[in-house]
Amino acid sequence: MSGFKNFGVAGAGNIGKGIVKALLHLKKDGAVTSVKVLTRSGGKKFSELADLGATFVEVNYDDPTSLKEALAGTEVVISTVGALALGAQTQLADASKAAGVQLFVPSEFGGPTEGGVDNALFEAKFSLQKHLKEQNLPFALFFTGLFSDFIFKPIFGFDFKNGKVTIGGSGNEPISFTSIPDIGRFVAHVLTTLPRKDLEWHTFRIEGDRLSFNNLISLYEQRSGSNIQLTKRSRAELQAAVKENSADFVSFLFLHWDLGGGVIGRPEEISNRIWPEWKPKSVIDILVEENA
């Protein structure tokens, strides 16, 4: 057993909430002792998690003393902060080191960022990995692919309810998908069961499913009986859009995926086998359920 029983989670948004819930589920069985959620504004809006047994601590990321005190007694810090707050992870890491935290889980939960990618978001994540190494604070990375219960929204070009989808590139490249609850269960399981030597400086690549957008749309039409009006933006269009506006993250993502960056690793690198009992939901099941 790893012996990790006391957790601090920075942020309780989509992925953070999923991980906190999974840890609290293990708390009922005694596998977890405490789950502390760090927030900038207290825990009033997270009554559901408080009712399940989470403790909320209001912190100031610009105050090292505040962070260190909040992390007292914490063995593992899991950062789930969003894109706009990635810079705060440096302060969080430094405070974790000062507080005696034994393992740091950065806010990854997406595509691989090792080595950096030509995008500010990816570079910020890779920069933190380097900082953690410099601090000699062991980390565990979780690469999960796209959130299958979050990505299919009009803002990303997916409007299945109205039968209209816009994607970038050919749509033939494979993509890794995993749902938020499945990510939460896997993260909580390995952090509480694996030996520490198998967690420190280790990368976990997990996926609930792997298929292309074209295959997914075809499956959806078969399962739902709907006809999807599909629009494709060429790779050249995506490249031009990113060149014109480096902040066009949707165009960047589709270009990244069209160039083969949509999978979390080679099949032999996938970590699902670590927990054979983990049965993640397929992306098509989730998509059909959400648009029923």
C-alpha cells in the first residue's frame, strides 16, 4: 500500500470535483483519512462536497504562509486549477515543498505535455514539471485525453442536439477520450493503492476510449438515428487561423489533433492495465446519453 491517506485538492471545478468525489468515496471505506479542498473563496458553493466529508480551506496564492499553513498534514497535493490559474501552481508547489508534502499531482488531465508543445497552455504545464524537478518534489502526471463528458459543446464546434458539427482537419486521426468520473476513480485508486516508488516521477496514460471524430459521428448517427451535418475546416485553414491569432485555442487544438496529437500514447504505454477492474464508459455511450 502507498500509505497516502491525506489529500489536498486545489480547485473544485469539473475535474477537481470528480477527483474529490472519488477520494471521498474511499474515505467512507477508510482508505482515505482526509480530503482538504483549497479555494480562493471558501467552500459555501461546494455544499455537496462538504456534505460528503470534504474540508474547505480558503487560501491566498500570493501568501506563501497562507498556503503552507493550509497544507499542514497533507501528503498528496492534487492541482486541478484551470487554464487561467496555471501560473499559481508554482506558488502551490513551493508551499507544498515547505509543508512537507510527499507527492504533487499537477493540473494535467489532458494530452501529453512532456517536452512542451508550441502553445502557452502546454508550455506552462511543462514548465511546472521542470520546476518540480528542480524542487525535488516528486510528481505523478495523469494524461487522460479529451473529457468525453465535456468536450462535445457548441463552443468547440459540436452541436449534436441540432445535428450540426464542425471539426478541423480530416477527422481520421484517433483521439483518446475519458470521462471525468472515470478519471476521478482511477486517480483516487492508484494514489491510495500503488507503492510510492510506482507513483513518484511516474506518468499515467489512461483512456476510456480511442477513436476518430469521423468514426464517432458515424456511430452516433447509427445509434441515435440522426443525420449530422458535418463541416470540416482544412489543415491549411487551421494553420492560417493559428498564425493570425495564437490565442485561437480551438483552432490550435484541432490542428494539434489533426497532426496526431490527440492520443495519449502508444497502445503499449496505456496504464489501464494497472487496474483491470476499471471499466470506463465508452465515448459513444456518453454522447448518446447526453443528447437523448
